[in-house]
Amino acid sequence: MRILIADDHSIIRKGLMHILQEAYPSAFIKEAEDAEDVIKVSFSGYWDIVVCDLSMPGQSGLEVVRHMKQHFPKTPVLVLSMYPEKQYAVRALKAGAAGYLSKESAPEELLKAVRTILLGRKHISPDTADNLLNELENWNDKAPHESLSPREFVVFQLVSTGKSVSAIAKQLSVAVSTVSTYKTKILLKMKMKSSADLTRYALENKLM
């Protein structure tokens, strides 16, 4: 078995590696410290599962999910995060993640999630299942940010932190005009007028 772990904190990576190595003694486990590293390492061979932090320097965990879905659709990604499950779990699953897990979860929950995913199933908590059902039932009443595509949501997050269009373009390795287009679409979809509006919205909804 080949497992790829991505987190920008060394102590978190070591802890995850220890838990997984004890459960799968013969597994080959590789570490990556950011999304760019994951993308590079992903081409070095087949991976049975990627365990990835949602928030890392540079591109986010959602970008990792997007990359894996595009280039390695059979490789599942388990997203870990310290952010509220209510805000991010459904979005991660929509982006193509095989599961979402809080970093505060017990080691047993991590292993349960990995086993479930390796069996070809999704790992979601009862709360996330409820959120998915509520979203279906209240499709017309969804929050403004929920109308954004995965890529638009990443740009929205970066704009909300105060980053310039050029800085975002460099971080995502795309043209400045591409980011400008995304920003325009985001403002239109969310019916807002400025970056300051996006920042205020992100803070009010605990999205940053």
C-alpha cells in the first residue's frame, strides 16, 4: 500500500504517519508539506490514498482534490481540517474528496475513515450527512458562497485574505487575467461590489 500525507506542519505529518504505520506496517508512506509538493509527488507513482490538510501555504487542499480528480481519478483523497465541518465538509465532498475529517478526531476515527475509503466508499459523519440532506431540501435558499465552483471558492478565499490579483495569479500559477475573470464572476454570483465585501462575508461566515 502507498499512502501520501500532506500537511505543512511537520509534527502533524509525523503523528499521522505513526498512526497509519502502526495500522499498516508494510505500507510505504510519503510526506508532502504543501499542495505543490503533493502535485509533484503524485506523478512519482500510484497512490492508494492521499491524506491532505485543507489549509496549506500556497494552493489549498481543495486544489489538491481538484488535481487528483483530473489526473488520478481513481486515487481517493481524505481531507483533514481544523475548520468547522459544517462550513467545509460538503464543499470538499462536492469538489471530489472521498471524505472529510476534523483534526480533533481520535486516531480511531482516522483509521475508520481510511478503511472506509480504501473499500471504495465515502467517509462522512452524521452531521455532514445531515448538512447534505438540508442542502438538497433547501436548494433555493443556499448561501451565496455555495454557488461558487471549487476553483472560484479557492480564489474567493484568497481574495478574502487581502491578497492582490497578481499575488493570487502567482500562487495558483495562472494568468492575472484569469484571476480577474474569476474575481468578477465571484462578485456577480455573490452579489457583492468589492474585495472588502468578500472579506467581511468570509469573516461573518467563519470561512477564514
